[in-house]
Amino acid sequence: MTTCKLDETFSSNLLIFKIRDSAPKEKSRLILQTLLSLVNMIIEKRMEEETKQFINALNNLNHDEDRFDDSYDTNSRQNNDSFETRIIIAFLDWIRDKKYIYRQLFDLYLFEREKFKLICEKLNLWENEEFVMEGFELFPRFLEYCPFKMRNNKEMVLRAVKFDGDLIEFASVDLRQDRDVTLAAVQSGCSYSNINSVFSHDREIVYQFLLRDSNGRILALASKEMQNDKELFYTAIRKCHSGVLRYASQELLNDRDFMLRAVQLKGSALEVASSELKNDKTFIMQAVKYLMYAMNLVSDEMKNDKEIALTAVSHFGLGLEFLSEDLRNDKEIVMKAVMQDGYAIKFASDELKHDRQVVLIAVKRSGYLALEHLPHFHNDREIVLQAIRCPFTGSTLRFCGEELRNDKDLVMEDIYWEIGTESISGVLQCASNDLKRDKDFMLNALRISGSPYYGFEDLPNEMKTTEFVIEILSTAREPIRWECVDSVLRDESEDITNTREIIMHAVKMEGMSLYFASEELKSDREIVLNAVQRDGSVLRYASDELKNDRQVALQAVKQNETAFEYISESLRNDREFIKQAIKENVAVLAYAPIELKQDLEIVLQAIKSDKNAFNNASIAFRNDREFLQALKTNGCYLHRDSYSELRNDKEWVLNAVKLHQNEFKCASADLQRNREIILARLQHGGILCLETTELYNDKEIVLQGITSYSIPFNHASVSLQNDREFIIQVVKLNTSMLSQISMEFRKDKELVMEVVKHNGLALEYVLYELRSDKEIVIQAVKNNGMSLRFADNLLCNDKEVVLEAVKQCGMSLLFASDELRNDRQVVLEAIKQDSNIKSDEIHRIALNYASRELRNEFINQGFYRKEIVDAWREY
């Protein structure tokens, strides 16, 4: 073993760090720490006497002196920084475990990047090929710091850009113009600004870029051939927006099939359709299904076509706004529109706004939102009642006439539908003055609401009396809002706070109400006892006499240990009371006097009740064998550095970490590096920065860390990130990792198939080009039918795929195309699973997602039990 002999003057200082007697690896670590401190001084230009002494000591080393003397020349001596740097480099060269030194620096790279960069620059490590290559193996981002000859190494650059596409920015000019490198960078998600414009005519590169872009601007420079490429634009529309069609050729914009598919992908594509297509009825019939304002974009002739209008409003009721006046006066069309969205009544003709049948459908669908635009029916009780019963929060009465605002039953119905919301205040505001002055009505209304405070401000002045408020508060079902009481009663609120019945009712719901009680009631034992049972801390508001009451004090500290601060001085020093209080609430120990924290009997009693209690014990027990044994026996969590015996006990630390992952940081430094303990912490949800790069290459540790979201996937070593078996394990345990693995694996169809077979919902993270792969999607929906939502739109219109999905989960019918939701075979397969549905689960019924025609047909055919039909119709 190589020994470092230092001069006697300096060796005495090094003995403090025990370098001379350390193991080789530990010696390297300690020397490195000293070196890094020196480099920091050099960087900060603080070359003091102590630092110069250290350099002189290094100069006198009896190891490879000749080579060291050759490590600098006359020019080096003229530059202090260069001279000092060369000394350090020479010192690094002969340290026994040089690779260990590198690993220490790489750990610095992970956690203190700026410091790492400065040190490497000062030590000229970027010129050390061995160091750079080893760093690059671990961290492809090293390319940013590599010398030019390495940035011109195609193999290295390819590896880097596969890890992060934007690293192409640091490649040489020649490699930035290399197709293989650019394609790999694009597949890894590089920015548009890092793509050489020469590749804007390369279809594969443009296609791969569009799969990951949200703008589509690369098409602006596309060749004429690509401007006619349908699949390319389908991809762009799907991933970006319909605006990319401005880069398409006129020939494509006139292509009926192409534009129809574009509109299906993004309805707004209709905006750029040619005039010819906007006059094509068959095309428009399909287009209006995908865009609400489609009728505003078609020709005048199409705007007057009833068949097109019916199709449009069946999908978007509010599309009624864009129809011609004649069609807005067509009852059949308006009926279809308000069935889809009652608010569409706003755009109907005046004649149809007076049609009772149309209006009833509108208010049932959208409540007061529709009633607002129907002034002719503001006094129609039946219409208003239907609007009230629509599940939209908000007072309907504001759109009613005075006669209906004076209707007790109607107003009460509105209050009933607004229970628990602030809209109750709006209902009472809209009620007639006669009703507001009706004491019985107002009392009943505020009681029914359960939250009378919303309506306090709306009470007429003659009702803002103590007696009336007491009557309301005595039946309130939620804690009293004293600010509302004050605002209503103002100076008379003292009468409320001195009313025993009200205060008793209040503290039973919320202990803090004791604060508002009168001084007399704060001395009432029964009231205070009820208050502290709900909030112990309100003992502070009780009278001094009750603070000295053992039962009251015990109930207070049982509910909240902080109440110990408010009990009387005599009880705080009463040993028996403290023991009893700790039995009720062990956290009381934290507030006990110091002499009681030093009482071993009390402390041990607390630890038996709660293993955390030892944190509140006196530090004098840290060497007490009985106390330490109690900690072990009870599996206590360790939060103090002083218990060194336990911090070095592997078995105890392992058990503690399993019980509570935060115990890890309290273990000794050696145990924190123990593989078994690290693994235990990760298995129990601990977040951990691994201490060395070796651990990032440990398959079991990294897999556990990724699974428990403790270690980011990109912190795994490069070798693990390229290990296919490891990748499969990772994505099976955490499907979201599919979006983080390398592009090579993301494009691996066999790997993706294996993952979606295991978890169909992993389809969400699959590349878009593979989401259109029928074989993959079928495997995904067989595992989980709801994964159909992530499939390509074309496959959502594929009967075979959709059938497999609805067989697995009937509710996946929601994600099928409109055409298949109207397919009898598909819907029948989906609703088979509804046979065991319960009436309170009606929202999960697959029939909800079938077309309107098939819904009515299956309901009327007696496919469902009567209670399900009734529940469904109400829903």
C-alpha cells in the first residue's frame, strides 16, 4: 500500500483528520476534501499563509518527485494559479484510488453543479480524456463541457442527444448537420431552434418533430411535396392545432376526404376549408358535428338548409345562434337545440320563446339560465317551478314577477334547492316584502336552510331582535357565526352572549364559541366542560376557578395538550395529575415542568403509550440503560443525535426506518451508507439522494426508488437506462415512466405491447404513432376498456376495437365515435354490464353514452328494471 509521507510541520494538522491512520478509500476522501477547500481558496483569490504552507508541504512529498518537478516549467512558475493547479493535478495523479476521486467529483456534479464546474476548470479536468469519458458514461449532459474533439465524436454525440435532444446544441457544426444525429435529437424532443433548416425538407425528421411539437411551425419551411402529404398534416393537426393547415397546399385544402378528416380531428379546421367545400352539403353535414360555430362558416345556402341545421344543433345547441332567422323560427330545430342545451332558447325566435312546450324543455335543461331570456313566463308558476328544480345553483326568483315572489311554497321550494349555498341569501332578497315580514315564514326558511347566517342580513329591521335571533340560533345545524350576529344585533348582541341556552348550543357545536360568552357563563361548569371537550385550548377563556378544576382541566388536556399552559399553577405541579393527564394524552409531557420530565417513571409511562414521547424527555436520560432499553423495546423513532448507542445499532435503525422513513437521517453516517437500510427506507416511501454514483447503478435500489417516486428516472445510471429488462420492470410498476425512457424503447412495439397487456391505461404515455397501432390498442382495451380514451381517433371509430373495449368496461362507450355510439351491437355489448347496477350508481350506467335514439329504445324495451329506469329518467 502506498503511504503519503508529509513534512512534519504540516502532518500535525493532518492528524486532526486522521488521514495517516485511515483506510485507503477513507484516506482518499479526506485528502479530497482538503484539496477541494484549497481549490475554493484559489478560486476566491484567498491565498493566505496556511494555504501556501499546504502547497509547500505537497511540494516536499517523497513520491514521484521527478515527475512532479516536470509538471511545471518556467512559464508555470510565473503564474501562481497555474503553478498551484499543477501541484494539485500531480497530487491527484498519484492518489491510490483515482477513480474514487472521480466518483466524489461526480457526486458533486449531481448536487453542487456550479462548484463542480469551477473545480474542474481550475484543475483542467476537461482536458483529461479519461475523466471526461467516465463522466459522460454516467451523465450524457457532460457533452456541454467536453473539449471540441469529443463534441465531434459522432458516437458520443448520438448517445447524448438520445438522452436529451437539446444537447445537439453542444455538438460540433459538422455533427449538427448530420442526419442521424438530428433524427435522434428530434426523437428525444429537441427544440425547433436547435434543428438545422436543411432538414426541414426531410419528411422523417419533420414527422418525428411534429409528434412532439405543439406549434407545427416546422411546416412553414416544408417542401412542396410535404405540403401535399396528408398523413403529415393529420399528425400536425392532432398534435398541434388546425392553424397548421395554412402551410398545406391548395390542392389539399380542396380535398374533400382530407378536410373531413381534418375537421374530425379539430373542428376549427373548417375555417380554412375552400369555398367549394363550404357549399358541399355532404361535407358540411359531417363538419357541423365537430364545431359549435360551424354554421357561421358555411355558405348562405347551407345556413338555410334544415337538415344541416338539425344535425348541427343536435350536437351543439348553442349553434342555434348562427342559423338564419327562418330556421331559428322552426320549432323542430329549436326543440333539438334546447334539448341539447336549454340556454339555446336565447337565440330562438320571439314566437318560439312564447311556445310553452319549447320553454318547458329549455327550463328543465338549464333552469334560470333559460328563464332569464323568457320574460313572458316570469309569472308562470309551472315554468318557474321547473326552472327552480333544475340543478343549477342560483336564485331563480330574481327572474319572477311580484306575484310569484309572494308565493310561500314556491319561495320555500327555491330555498330547499339552494340548501347549504350562499344563494339562499339571494332567494330571501328576491322574496316579497310581505313574506320577509312574515315571522313564521322567515323562521322556517332560515331553519330549513341549515345555514341561517346567509340570510341574516336580509331580515327586515323589525325582526332583528334578540328574541328572534335566539329562536333561529337554537336550531342552527352549524357553528354560530358571531360576526353575523354582531352585524344584525349590533349593540344588543350582548343579550345573546349572556343567554345560557344559546351559548350551550353553540359550544356543543364549536368549543371556540366560549370566547363570545359573557363572564358569568365562562364560570358555568357545564358550559365550559362541553366547550373543552370539543376544543381544549378554549380553557384559556374559562374562569380561574374552573382552570383549577381537575375534571375540567383533564378534559381540556385530553382534547388538546396545549391546554396545559392554561391550567392553574397548582395543577401544573401536581405529580398525580400529570400522570393521569399523560394517560389521557401523552403529548402533555412536552408541556410538563422540567423536574417532571426528569422523572423516569413518568417518562417510561409516556413512552409505553406513545413511542414519540421520548422526544419530550430530559436529555439527561441519554446514557440511562433502562431508558435506552425502553426506546428499543418500544421501537421509538429517533430524532436526537445524542443517542449514539442507538444510532449505530443496525437492527434498531432498520426497524425504525421501516416504521418511519424519516428515521434514516438520524442513523449514523456508516449506517446511512448501508445498502440494506437504504433499500428499507425506499421501500417505505422515503425520499433519498443516493450518496454515491455506484448506488445509481444498483438495479434493486433504483427500481424501488423509481417505483416509490423517490428517485427520478433520469438519475439512474446510463447502463440501467439502456437495460431493456430493467425498463420493462420500471414501466410495469409505474406506467408514467413510459414518457421518460429513451426513444429507442418508446418505439419498441414489443416492449409497449408487454406493458399495455399488464396495464392498459399505460396507453396514455405511448407515442402517438403507436396509439394508432390497432394491435397495441386492442391489447390495451382488453386489459382496461377505459384506455380507449387515449387511442387514436380513427381507432375510436373501429368497431372491432370499440367492441373489445366495451366488453371490458361498458363506460368506455363514452370514448367511441358518434357513429359507433349509435351502433346497436356495440351499445348492446356495453349495457350488458348494467344488469347489476344499483339505482344510486346511475351515473355509471353505460346507456348514458349511447345515442339518444338507442337510449330511448333500450329504456322503452324493458331492458332495465323499473327502479333503474326511474332513477335514470330523474338523473
